[in-house]
Amino acid sequence: MLARMVDVLQLAEARLLSALGAPDARASVTFLGAERVQVLRFSDGDLLRYATLGMSAAPMTDPAAALADHERGPRAELLLSVRAGLADTDKVLRPLAVLAASPQVEGVVVAPGASLDVGDPLWPRAPFSSVLVAEGGGLVEDLDLDPPCDPVRFLPLLPMTANEAAWKRVRGAAALEERWLAHGTDLRDPLRGAVPLEP
């Protein structure tokens, strides 16, 4: 079991490096009752990309399930892209690790369309404490594993202001994404304001 977990993480790291290049920094966070989570930082021109590594070691299971399956179930790592030089976004490392550990610690199943909240600003002066989980496959392709394991998905996180998060709870993720698109919202701006939410 441990060998397979290590194998999955090695494969996930190789997929990240093949898509994003070599990381220029990495941090490791350990939580009580959970495996270690790393956060890797990649520089890409004027963008910084942060990726978790450790979340995919085990499949996410529904907390209501009577028995956890150690092979079947969704696996994921999280990605966050922000513009460099506008804020101290490296402080996002711990919040990202908290989100990546949430399936182990809280039994959360992280999937596209979900909202995740850390309760505090993602970085200093950030107007966001929560994120919307977007569809994967664009920046980093899914990583297929040997059956019966599900593939590892690399899911982008889109920071939401408190008003956007409240609006999303009522209207849904697709409606919020449409609103962002209609207003040309720069979702990588670490200090952006909320998109207009009135009709």
C-alpha cells in the first residue's frame, strides 16, 4: 500500500514537471492525522503557479461510505496561478496545503464546481478566503493510473471574494464563471475586486 502511494506521488510529480518545468521553490506541511503535503512553486513569465503534491496519494472517499476503498475513487492535486509581483502570494503555501489535506482530515471530496474556504485571506491583503474548483485537463493533463485506480486530475483553483462565493452558492458555479467571462475578469490578479453581480 505504501509503495503504491509513493509511486502515485512520483508519477504526479513527473507529470507536473513535464507540464510546468522545474519548480523554483517547494514547501512541506504536515497535519495531525494526515500524510505530508508539499506545495511546489513554478515561475512562468509574469505568472507564479502553485501546485500541491500529496493529495493524490489516496483516493477521496465519501465520508458517508461504510468502507473506504484504498484504490477506487477520485484523486486530485490542486493548481493555483497568480500574477507575480503584485502581492506576497507565497503565503498561500499553507492555505493550499490545508485544502489539499481536507480529503484526509475532513473527508471532503474535492471536485469541479465545489467551493473550498480556508477562513482567512489566502495571502496578505487578499480579498479572497475561498476558491472555486475548476475543470482540470487544460494546464496539466490527467494522469492515468493502472486499473482499478482512477486517474489523478490536476484541478485549477479560482479565488473568489466573499460576495462571489455567496452568489455562487445561490446561482451555481457555471453562472459565476459566465459572469467572470462576460466582464473579462482577470482571475490571476491577486488583488482584484469582485465582479459586478447585479443583473
